[in-house]
Amino acid sequence: MAASRESTVREYYERVDAADYEAVFDMFCEDLVYERGGTEAIVGMDEFKRFYLADRIIESGRHDVASIVESGDWVAARGVFTGQLKTAEEVSVNWADFHLFRGGKIWRRYTYFADRAI
């Protein structure tokens, strides 16, 4: 049986926190679009990989998921990220994500930060 969309999103946060990026990439469509407040959209798998492997300013940390709501092809999640940036700065940031699925994979993702963009 295929994983539920909610469980896929929960697994995404676990995998990204563990820096298991190959597993993260497998959760997304090749033609994905990822929009993050205050930055240009990340379009396609090549840009997505470059973001996670080179451009992302987070060194390490943990997403604590406070709530997840699934409705049709959408999964919304919110929580707090606590961790360290590549500059060694410690951060704690409230976030909300919206994941749009196509088939069993995430096709579009939107991230919003309540405190500051990271």
C-alpha cells in the first residue's frame, strides 16, 4: 500500500533533518516548483538539488511539526525549526509549508516563515 500524503510529509522532515537528501529528492517530482518567501522559485530537480547540496544556509537542525492537515492533494504543515546556520548562528524559527502532490510525489511546495527567512 502506498504511503499517505501526510506520512510522506512527516518523513520529508525526518529525512531533511538527517541530511538524507537522496531520500528527500525521491519524494519530489522531477518538474517540481518550490517557492520560499523572499527568494526566487526553485524550479526543477537540478535547482532543487543545488539548493539542498550547496545553497541552503542551514547547517543542521530539527523541524518540530506542531500540526499537519491533509485535504485532497494538499498537505499543510506548521511547526518550529531549531538549529544552526552555516554562519554558526543558532536559530529558532516558526514555519508553515504547503505541499501539493501529483501522484505519490510532491509536485509544488510553498514555505512561509513567521519570524525570519532561513
